[in-house]
Amino acid sequence: MVDLFLDRVLVENNWDQDELNTEREIVGILENRILLLLFASAESEKCQEFVPVLNDFFKRLKDPAYIEYPKLLALIYISLDQSEEQQERLLKEMHKKVLFLAFEDPYRKELQAMFKVKDVPTVVVLRPDSSVLSPNAVKDICRFGSECFRNWQESAELVERTFMLNEEFDNLNMRSATDPVRRLKYKTEDDKRKKRWWKPWGKGKAGNEEDEEEKEEAWDTKKGEGDKGTWRRR
């Protein structure tokens, strides 16, 4: 899918109409996503009726106000308008995250021929590998809304990493900011287990160091409790 637009300039439908013209930008916004190609024209009444439906569909899958994790979805408007003014008129009605090809870009007509688009509106749904999931999803979007995406996602075998596997959590260091202080003051269970494991083999200097540690712990306990009497380590 990325290959379809690698040598092209995509424009964002925001206030500044920022251009995406580098390979890094194109790959970053299209890779590993379900891609919708909207072929439409401002002259068509059907298109004017469909755009609000498509906007609602799109924002429920991409807008943080509606969903915590935006879906792996991109929408590109392929204008079949007769003038740039018509194209701009329809773009004003569309979501700001929609991408489009400039009116003077002849690639619009090439895409129309490539996907055999003969009527508007048409929404071609592509897998990440550029194969066609649906030649025209207009009816499905109108009927099922954002639920369509789940079917496309399963068909495309698209995996979203908005979660972490159990083994990934196991590898994380979950200690708190005060953990180093706590570990100096108190012996954790891990330390105790290590001592029990090492004790049968601890000889010589290592054994003496362990005895010294135990003596220091006992002395700290004695001072903390204010014991002035005779104290013996068992």
C-alpha cells in the first residue's frame, strides 16, 4: 500500500495543508494500516450526503475524543471534481486527518483507472499489502458504521499493539523510586532466598562477611529498641 504513494505528495486536510513528500513521512502515516480511498465529487448529491456519514465513521475510529487508541486506518480523498474550487468545498466538510492528492496531480486519474471506479462515491478498502479488501464499501459504512473496521482488520490479519503481552510485563523493572532506600534498610524476600541458597556453600571470607552482616543487623536492632541490658546473638 505504501508503494502506491511513495513517489507522490500527500496533503493533510488541516489548516496549513501540510505536505507529506518524503519516504519517511509517507511510510510513517500509511504503513501497516487499512487504507480507504474515497473517490468523490462535490457535484454529486450522493457524495454530499455520504460525507457526513463517512466523517462520523472516521472520527469514531481515529479521534481521541471517541476512542482511546486510534485504529490503524488511513483515509485518502481522490478528487474527481472538475475544478479545484469544488475539491476545496468538499474538503472543508471532511475530517482534518483526511489526506488528499492535490488537484493538479494527474495520479488521481491513474488511481481511478487502476481501481476501475465508475461511480461516486466509491470507497476502495486496501490491505497493508495493497490488495483489495472491498472494491466499494460505501453501503457497508452506511449500514454498519465503525463496526466495518473489525471485519476488515480480521480479514487483513492486522495486529494492533495497544496492549502488552504477559511476558513483556515480566521483563519490566517495576521497582519504585524509593526502592534503593528500602532495600538498604530492609532485607527483601529475594535477598533472603539468595542467602538461604548460598549459605550451605558459603565458606571462608564469604562466610565471615555474612556473619558480620548478621552482627550489624543485631546491633542496629539493639540500638533501635533502646535495650541497655546484656544482649547475645543466638
